[in-house]
Amino acid sequence: MSEPAHPPAGVAGDDELRERQGTGPAALFLRAIRRRVLGVVLTIGATLSRWFGRRRPYRVLRIELGGDLPELPRELRLRDLGRRSSAPDLLTLLATLRSAREDPELRMIVLDVHGLDAGWATIQSVRRALLALAASGKPVWAYLTQPGTRDYYLASAASRVLLAPAGIFDVTGLASEVVFVKGALDKLGIEAQLARAGRFKAAAEPFTRTDMSPEHRTMAEELLDDLYDQLVADVAAARRLSVEAVRAAFAEGPLLAAEAVRRGFVDAVAYPDELRRELEDRCGDRPPIELGAYRRRRAWAARRAALDAPTVGVLAVAGTIGGETLPGSRARTTTWRGFRRELATMADDARLAGIVLRIDSPGGSGLASDLMWREIVQTRKRKPVLVSMGDVAASGGYYLAAGADHVTAEAATLTGSIGVLAGKPVLRGLYEHLGIKKELVVRGNAGRHSDYLPLDDENLSRLRGEAEAFYAEFVAKVAAGRGLSAAAVESVAEGRVWTGRQAMARGLVDALGGIEETLGEMRRRLGMHAESRLALVRRPHAGAVWRSALAGLAPRDVVTEVLGMLGPMLHGERLLAVMPFLVRFVPDGAAASPDGGADDSVTALFAAVSAPPPIADLLRTVARAAAESIASRVRSPLVF
């Protein structure tokens, strides 16, 4: 066999010569990287020049609120390239409102609220911050164009509410809906073989029934009653109206703008230019400062305050709980491995005096929930671990909370759901409709996990036994963590969902409130004064660049959403601790409707996938994300 030819010593080959001349692949790659790095540097330079350039005085802070208010900072996506949005995450907004209370330059705040899709517990947290701001002597005005119930619930905390003259006061109360898909599954040839532990564990019903069971309806009615009572009472108190007047108006809604003014829900009608002139009369001709610019202006004050303040870690548990992120998934997922890594980092960080788990999850994998619970219990031996619940902390989400030192929930948080769902989808009928046939050769009981073979009676009995065993363990851990008897937990368990207020009355949570109230408890445990500052370190950081760049390219599919909970079962997840398809509010959207885990691996079957983005777009996204990541660490310390 001949040896490969090599150039004589001292003589460069073609590849080496191209590299020396700067035209080889490696040289071109390095040159491209240098250009990208230069782009990042220029972006950072432009950002810094905006921060340290000439500062115009301000007196009015304008905050535009629409869409959701997520637990984590918004991730950069390709579809957002070229857009400039100051839409905040929840913690950033709350920290900014707290900072505004102490800002001597600021005289008032103006909210522009439209299309709000945040959950009810999230809105309660923001309302409380707005009420505290108004109580500090700084008026809060809210401008509405055509408010829905969520928009107005938030705006009702303002000192003055203005409505566009032609706007409709579309505040009509609350409604809930449950989507039952059994009929569609039957037509597709899909059978859901599910076992549940808990009479109220209704997560299985959309797949196995065509209507609500009596237990499901009782739970839904009582949840909606309590949430509606909270809504009516809060609006009545803020607007100084009677509860009866508020209920009557909501029942007769929607209202014309003039009628909303007459009934006391709105202070005046105004066009945007009229609002602008009124602000100039009160505060001079200084233009309002936007939220993003205000955060940058206040960054140094926050950084100075953070220097001497004890530091607390805030770890978000958002979305479904899983062992791994499922292939093709676009849903928010907290994996137990990622959680363990982040929690261990916080436990080892000597700077952190304590840890707050911010839970906004309807649950998910039972195994992952148990493993995460263990990490929490072990971490408590080293540092205080407190839980602040968001819109949803149910089933697996509540499983985690039961392991903490202290649990705080908003009155409208949906929590509890102490129960278990187990099973799998059988797709044989679907395969036959599509002309697909499977033949299995099985040894042992491995056919149990096939999506082609239904479970026989013996395996169904085993499945029910697994669900009951996990349920008993769930109840025991809640009893130990909450200091209750097993019988007391059993009486409020069986998969039943509670509002935070109902859970408080039953011993499932320790206090009502949001992140600020949780931090107040942390101060008490650390022996600090109630008004002392705490600096927050958040994990996980804003999502990985490549995941952010590639996320959201596939179109959302209704079938994908409805069948999303079956995704983990298709990937071998036997036990699910998930909240049911329960409270989907209409017409204001579904922010408070945890559907047990949305877009999962069924995406691969039912959703079209877009072509991958061009490399140039990816590189631009990387550059922008890097600049934003660096900038966020400089300008955005969170101090409470």
C-alpha cells in the first residue's frame, strides 16, 4: 500500500499555502468570527453610549402592559429581530415599581394597559405594588382603550382610570371552559388508557369522558366562585363601590364608556392627546420616560443599594416538570437535572443567605417531582428555602412546595391537586386509519409500553397499584412537610384544586402574598429589619442563545395543545402529577388555565415544522443576545 504524498520539507502544500494567504477555510472562519465579535462590541458600545449620554430630566414614568408577564426574562427569538420592546418580566416590573416609590425625581406613573393576558395571581401581585406606590404619594393613572376583565382588574388599582371615548368597557366577569377531546380521539382511533388516584383528579377526563364528572363540576364551580368573589371585592374596594353594584355592572356588561363613567368604574373619557396635555399641565413639558430607559437610569441607585444588602437566590420553576425536555417540545419545561444543577449552585454560593423557589407550574412527571423534592429537603439543611407561588403551583408543583420551609401563595393562585394520573395512549386505531401496521416480538412484559398494544386487565391493575402507591407517598410527604396528619391531608387531597385563599384556610400554605411577602419572611428568618434591602440573584438566567434563536418557529396547532399531555406518556413517563384541564377563562384568554403541560412531543405528529433559519440570522441573534446578556448584568440588579 503506497504512502500518501507529502510536499518536500520546507515547501508548503496547497492547503497550508491557502491558510498562509488567508483564503483557507480556517482563516475564513476566524475572519467571520472576528467580524461577529466586532459587531457585538459595537452593539455594546452603542448601548453604553445611550446609558451614559446626556440625561434628560423626567417626572412621569410610562409603563405599557400587554400580553403576559412571565416569570423569567423574555428570551430573544428570531421573530423579534428589529423590534424594540420594553415589556418586562414580573420580577423586573415589581422591582421597578418599588424603586419608583423612592425616586425623588418621579412625580407620577401612567399605565397603558391593553390586551393583558397575565394570570390572576400575577395581576394581584402587580395591583398590590401599584396600591403601595399610590399610598407613597405618587399618583398612578391608567389609560384604557377597550378593556377586558384582566385589563380593568389591574387598572382598578390606579388612582385615576381613563377610557377612550369610543371604547367599550368589556368587563363581564369570569367564565371557565373545559375542552373534552374523547370524541375526536375516537374518530382518530386513539384510546387513552388512564388510571387516577383521587376522585377530583380530573386531568384524565378530557380524554376519557365527553362531559364533567360531578366531582369535576363541583370543584370548577367552587374555584370560579372564589376567584369571582376576589375580583368583585378588589374592584369594589379600589373604586369605593358596593359589592352589589360591581356584580350588577358585570352582569349587565359590556358597557359604553359614558355608562362606565356614570357607574364609577372610570373617572373620565379622554383621547391620548388630551391625556398628554393634562400630564403637561401637571408635570411640565418633560416627556414621560419609558420603562426600559427608567430601569437604566435607576441602575446605579439599585447597584449602590445592592452593595451592602444581603443576597438571596431566586430559582424559577416554570412550566411543566419533566425528566428531560421532550424532542420537538416548545413548552416551558423545568427538568429535574437542570433544577438539581441550579439549586446546587445556589446552595454552594457563599454569597447567598437563602433561596426562594418561585413556582409557576401545573406539575408533570411524578418521578421528576419526587427527585426535585429531595433536592429541596437536602438544601434546607444548609440554607432557608422558601416558596413563592405564581399563577399555578399544583400537583407536582405543590409536591415541590411541600418540601420547603415556608410557602406563600397569592389569593388567586391555583394550587393543591394532590393526586396522580397514570397510563398511556393506544394509537393502534390511528395507525390502521393511516395504513400503518406494527408487528411486535415480545419477551417478558415489554409489550406493556407499546403504543400499539392495549393494556390487559392484569397490567391495568398494576397501573392502578402504581398510581395508588405514589399517591400514598405524595400524601405522606405533604403531611410531613406541612405538619399535618395524613387524615387531614387526605381530606383536602384526592386531586382537588384550591385557590390560594382556600388553601390557606386548609393549612396547605403559610401566608398569602407574592414575592415581596416571601422576601419579608426571608428577612425575618435572617434576623433582618423589615425594611432592610435584599439583593436578588436569579437563576436560571435568560435562556440559552441557540434555544432562544430556534424556539417558536413551528406554528401553534390546536390538536398539539389539546393532546399535549399525552406527549410524556408516549415517551415512557408512567406516572404524572399534573393539574387537570380545568379553568380556561373566556373571553380573556387562558393565562390561568394550566392544561397539564402544553406543547409536547405530539408536535412532531401534528404541527408543521418551518425550515431552519439562515446562518446569518442565527449569527445576528447570537450577537444581539450576547450584548443583551452583558447589558442585563450591568444595568438590572434587582433590589427589594
